[in-house]
Amino acid sequence: MDFYETIRRRRSVRRYSDQPVPEEAITRCLEAARLAPSWRNGQPWRFIVVRDRNTIRRLTRANWGAGAINLWLKDAPVLVVACADPRPSGLKGDQPYYLVDVAIALEHLVLAATAEGLGTCWIGGFSEEKVREILGIPPHIRVVAMTPLGYPADEKGLYDRLAVVGKRQTRRLSLQEIVRYEKW
Ligand SMILES: Cc1cc2nc3c(=O)[nH]c(=O)nc-3n(C[C@H](O)[C@H](O)[C@H](O)COP(=O)(O)O)c2cc1C
């Protein structure tokens, strides 16, 4: 798929088909994440690939309080949890670089998934503590984000339909609104 076509095609997918996701496709997506740039090449990202349906359901239920909106996640065939080991990372002022690094790597994974015909949805609404507990993540590792990985269902789910009807959820600002040339 052409690069710009990949960028245009990516959207948040909140309903998945039962079609299994080939192991090789998951590996190619992880490989795309592995090649991402990072501050001082610290590569603080660590990924947990969750395929066990029961674990995915437990994660969804456990996150009810933090991300009630993400209940649809329970039917995702695969969940990739993006974590960070902050130790090799540094600070830019008060901003930790590991968040930037993991975000870049996860977006590489998301775009690779799009090129594979797979759907994703960046998930920020979860309880780090509960995810940590269920997946046995050690205390020094931070949980930054997660995304389901799977073939989009033929029909959009309720949450996707709401996002599109709501427009606010998918509309983008124009270039005129976000770009300045030479100075602010
Ligand atoms: C940092 C971040 C956190 C997000 N958290 C959630 C989330 O918890 N649940 C969800 O359904 N979508 C979540 N999203 C997806 C956004 O709602 C979505 O990207 C945005 O509405 C634009 O729509 P699009 O991805 O379909 O283009 C998140 C996106 C980002 C970048």
C-alpha cells in the first residue's frame, strides 16, 4: 500500500471480525515498532502481545472505571500493550522522553497494521495499576498505551458509528489552522 494511502486509511477501529490475525503479520507490525527512533537510541519500549481471550476480557472489565467507553475492547482478537522502561530515557525539561519514544514506536506499529489491512485503536483510557496487576508488569515499568489488532468487522460497531456521527471525534483541523510559517 502506498505510504500516503496508508496514512489516509488509518482510523480507529472499535469492532473486529473473528478472522484470526496471522502470527507473521503481528511480527511485521512489531518489527516496524522496533525500528522506530528514540532519544539517544534508548529504545525504552516493551510490548506485551495478549491473545488470550480471557485475559483480554479481564483487562476490559478491570478498566471499567478508567475507560468505560472501551468496553468494546473485550471482543478484540489481539491486544498490544505498549510499556516503557523509563531507566534508559531522559527528561527534556519536565517532559520524559520515554513517552515520546513509545508513542513513535506504537504509531509505527499502527501504520504497519494499516498496511497489513488490520485495524487498530490507540487506547489511553485504562487503569495502569490494574493492567499492571493482570499482566504481571514489574513496578519500574510504565504502561503507556495499548491497541487492539484485528481485521475490522464489515459493519461499524456502535462506538465507531457514534464517533463518525459525532464528527468531533474524527474531524481534522485544516493546515491553515495548525501551520505557521517562519514565526508564530
Ligand atoms: C493518546 C490517545 C488516547 C486515546 N484513547 C482512546 C480511548 O481510550 N478509547 C478510544 O476509543 N479511542 C481512543 N483514542 C482514539 C481517538 O479517539 C481517535 O484517534 C480520534 O478520535 C481520531 O479518530 P481516528 O483515529 O478514527 O482518526 C485515543 C487516541 C490517542 C492519540
